[in-house]
Amino acid sequence: MIRFPDSQSAPGLSRRRLLRTGTLAAGALTAGPLVWPRPLHAATGTPGPFDQAARDRLIDQARSFPTLHSLILARGEEVLIDRALRGPPTDQPVNVKSLSKTVIALLVGIAIDRGVLTGTDQRVADLLGDQMPADPDPRLDRLTIGHLLSMQAGLERTSGPNYGRWVQSSNWVRFALARDFIDEPGGRMLYSTGNTHLLSAILTKAARRSTFALARDWLGRPLDITIPPWPTDPQGIYFGGNQMLLSPRAVLAIGQMVRRGGTTADGRRVVSADWIATSWQPRATSPYTGDAYGYGWFTRDVGGMTGHYGWGYGGQMLYVVPDIGLVAVVTSDDDVPSGRTGYVRDLHGLIGDAVTAIA
């Protein structure tokens, strides 16, 4: 069982610490053997006590960010910090924005584990053939589930300046599939929410159930978390890759499941450990941050260790640092950009300081 600390405010420190940031070259990151996690005791040379002073320093740092709403930090099964600094309590659902993409990627992995999908090399044309444009580009025949997961579809993005036209269209799936190719499938990373929405459409068609129903049954029930319904497209397909509603504690439960290698606290299998390893394997590089990207997860150096993270607009973050069994959740204002302002770099620094305090 996850143990939550006292939710009363702890006294903060007046001094703001400088945040350390650093990026490990994407080419140096490999999936490697996974540890779920190392034993947390002195005999292994791994983390020692996390004292009140360290907790206070991290809370003070978090409080210094005006758009940060909540911070949860866990080591193994112990929750070290669970603090709502602004906004709703940590047990209330919030819009996690593009952190939804990490959740959709997990659902795809579960679908493969269960035989609903055959694998990441399954062709999109075989799954969404009735949604293809009238005169399709031949490259659509080479587009796979894996390309969508790794943001290597090659299709013109539906994010950024194209987002408004896409969500105002009458059929989001057809709109995304009808974009021009500006790279080959499997080429450079082109971050596009349309890719993840195509995955939601694929899950819906292959399972003959809504993505919401799958999320509720495959994640919500085994993890004992509430997943409310979130917006759909004009055809009723749940938005894949944006607008999902989850409480910070629900995000923590998902991160803890991943940190354990795909199981609940009592050992029930949710998703295979192989899928998590596959998801963390770098396949592309973000043109904006230089961080590696796998299937719904970014990877970078966090406090001198390899960390995997999901990122939603505004600073909705889930971090997993397997070597020390750390899971961190941050929620923030969902209408203030986090990339261009440098805020996400500050969040990386905050979690890096948490890694240092623990390790």
C-alpha cells in the first residue's frame, strides 16, 4: 500500500536554491536492464534517510514556482512529499494535457499483451482502412503503430500552428491521415497529438470498446484509481493525447506501477515489463530539448541518473528514476507554456535535486 505523509504544511526555507539542469546526449541513452527498483537499504549502498530538512528544501523550491500546483515524491512504496501548494487537492482530477500520451502508450502496450493488437509493426492502413484519404500517399501503407508511438509518422503535425484547424475539423482521424508527408515513416521526430489520437481510434476499433472504457478497466480498476471521462472527437473517439483528467495521486499510482515493472503493489500484472523496457528505448530525439523519446516517454539525465518522464503542456509531469525507485508527479497551470519559458528545465532541476537528496 502506498503510504502518504502528513498533509499539513511544513515550514519552508527563505533561500531559493539554484536549480541544476543537464542533458545527456540522446545517443548515450539505452534501455539497458531494468531494476524494479534496487533495495532501499544501507547494505546495497543505495539511498539512506530522507530527512525533514531535505523535504523542506524541496517544498520551498516547489513553492517558488508561481505556476506549480502540486508536488508528489515517492521512493519505493513510501510517499515522501504529497503537497498541493496551489489549486485543488492532490486527490482531485486535473487536466494532465499531453501527459495523456504516456497513458495512451501504456494502453497500447496492454492491448498488445492481451492480443488485442499484434505488435508495434502492425500497419495503420490495416486497422483504419475506412478512414484513409481517397487518393492516399503510398507511404501510408508503411505507417505502423510504432511510428505513431515514437512520433516518427512523417506526417505533417497536427500540433502547434495546425492544432486549431485539426480540432475544428469534422473528422479528426481522417484529417490526421490526410496530412502531407514531410518525412518518411520512421524518420525524424515530429511531435503531433494527431498521432496519439490515431492510437486512440485504433484501440477503439480493435477492442470494440472506447478508450475510456479500456483505461478504466485496464488501469483504473487494478490500480484502484478514478479515471473520469474526458473529451471526445466528433465521432465519439476519446481524445488520444490531450485533455485526460487524472488526479496527481492517480498519476502517482500509474508511475508506481511502471516503477515496479508493470505490477500493482500486491504483484498483479498490469502491463508487461518487456513493454516498459520497449517504451523507454530511445527511438527519436526531440528537436526542442535534445532529449530522447521512446513510446510516450522522454528520457534524460536527472540528477546524474537516467530518468524517464511524461510531459504535458504547462508542466504536467511524471518522472520515474528506476535506479533509486523514485517516482515524482508535478501538476501546474494548464494554460501557461512550460517549454519556451524555461519552466520545464526548472522542473527537471527540482527533480534532479530530489534525486540528489535521496541518492
